[in-house]
Amino acid sequence: MSEADNFVLVTRRGKRRNGRRNLRGDAPSSVIVEQDCEIDRELLLRTLDKAVVEIRDTSFTKFIFSRLSESLAILGSNSISEIVCYGLGQFSQYRSSRCQLALLLCLKARYEPIRVHIYDPAFHPEEVQTLRTLGLEIIETNEEGKRVVQRDRTTLVYMPHCSRQLTNNFLYANWSDGLSSCILLANSLSDIVDNSLHKDVLNTAGYILRIRPYVTEIRLENSFVYEEVFNDLNIHIFPRQNLLKVPADFWNSKEEPQYLTKDVEFVTANTTTMNSNIKIVRSLVQELRRVSQTKNTKENAMLHYVMEQAHAHKETSEVLCKAREELKNLAEMYLCYLKSQQACKDIHKQYAGKGERSIKETADLVGFKLPHDPK
């Protein structure tokens, strides 16, 4: 998922009726979320083009291509035939999401002709249209990661910084030796198991725990200029020779995951829209993970505190809670602080020793379109 960055261009509209699309409580989650802001799609497309150019020839992207080629050779496959992507976040607002999308577009170009399916419940309608313009196919409902891949083709499943529940659900849906036909580009499965409490892994990542002994995890050297964008991202493959070693009843034990607590990072199909409280806390959790000095979540006291408070004050449609609103305000303030801190670092890094910036350079830096800008 994404961390804080500057806006491409989001301008507030007047309030619309109901503020967002009404859906039946039992309806699947729609790709259409909030309707209260406007995005300059032409500017967004130019920004994405620039991001693709910047990332396309980097050593990091070349390293990923090289490791994917090695993975295909191990699997005995000629090429990737399909890509499924979950959890990019709002790429019109966040640099990390734009960079992650830029990598996806590079992968698409690398393996053309190829179908790319994509979904995130946080996508704005203009972002959905932008993705379609780029030739990506929108998954119309929240599958909760439970898409079954085809056994006769190699599918790349790209889930940058997604919740462990999403990865766990994907493994559940494909719980068979058919996993040998997929490549998983996602957070390190080893780190999920090693750096979490065992009971938490059992409750939220049972299938990850079970498949781990049979996974070949290929570590990616994170040389990207913005380290937080792709940190902890690794390639995972499930070679057939590994899967032949599983116990006889290994694949037969398959129960749909039931998660004991509501995780703000995991949006279920029953959540028809992401309310503002969940969005704020979700963004804060992602930012805390990014700035954390340790990958071990057991040692991250601030992260544990935020998660506990989010669970204690989770929003319902029946109850208005002052404490919950106070939590939201506090989360917004702290998130703003973390974002501002990162923005200052980025500005200093980009312009250190380069003298003063022009108005145009400053506008481009924060993603603002100047009046009469010819571009």
C-alpha cells in the first residue's frame, strides 16, 4: 500500500447528495468510492508517464526483471501470461502508489500481450477511468483476494504492502498444487511468520504458515531511490518439486479463513464503502510501518497502540461516539505530522545544493497545476 506524498491535483467539490454512492448492506464492495473530490485526469496521466520513465531503467526494475526470469526458469514456464494486482491505493494522491503502479505498467510492457486485472476499494472513479485508459482491466467487486488462477498459464500476483489477510485469502483460494503456476510479488512471507506473534499468525495467516516450508522466496535488493515504496517486497514461487513433498492430506485441509478481529488494513466484501475513520487509521498504520526502525511488529509499541484503539473505537452505523471522533482527529494530526516530515526530507533530498526553485518547479513538486500552464 502507499505512504504519504503530495497531491497530483484534488479539488474539493460542493457536497453532493449523500456524499457517496449508496449500496445495499449485503452488496459486494464497489470500485466506486467517494464522490466528493475532482482529479485532473490529464495531469494524472502525465504524472504517471513521468513515473514510468523514471522507474523503467532503474537498477531496481532491471533486478526484478532478472529475478522474474529466474523464477520462470525454475517453474519451467516461458513467460507471464496474466497479472493480478491488489491494493495499490490512491495513486492520484500518494507517491508510493504511483511508483508501484509505474512498476506494474513496466511489467505489463515487459510481458505484452498480457491481461492485467486490478482492484482496490480505495480507488476514486477518476482513478478507475485512468486505469482503463492505460489498458488495465478493473475487477468490479471486492474478491477479498480470493481469485483462482488458471493452472495452464503463469500468473503474476502483485500485492505491494497488502495486509497478510489478503495474501492468506489468495493462498486459500488456490490451495492445491496449482500454486506452481503463480508467482507472488508481495511482502515477505518469511517476515510475516518470523516477526509476528505465533497466535497472530494462526489467526490471520494460517495458510501462509502452512505453505511456508514449500515456498522458494527470492529476496529483492531494494535499491529504489525511495526506499519505503518497495521495502519488504519479495518474489515467491511454489516449484512443483517442492509441492511434491507435502503430506498426503495437505491440500484436503481447506477451511475458509475466519478472522477474529477487524483489521483496518483489510477491507471485506461486506464493507460497501470505506468510511473516513477507517481510511485515516489505515493510512496511519501504513505510515507507521514505513517509518518503523524494525520489521518486527511485536516490538512496535506505537503500532500496537493505534491498532488497539482502532479496534476499541471501530465505527458502526448505529452509534456516534465522541471518543471515536477524538481518535480520528488525533490520527489525522499524527498522520499529517509524519507526512510533513517525509515531504521535508524529500524536498531537501531533491533540491539540496541546487539553489532556489522556480514557481513552476515548486508547483510540479507538490503536483499543482498552475493557471495557463501549457503542459
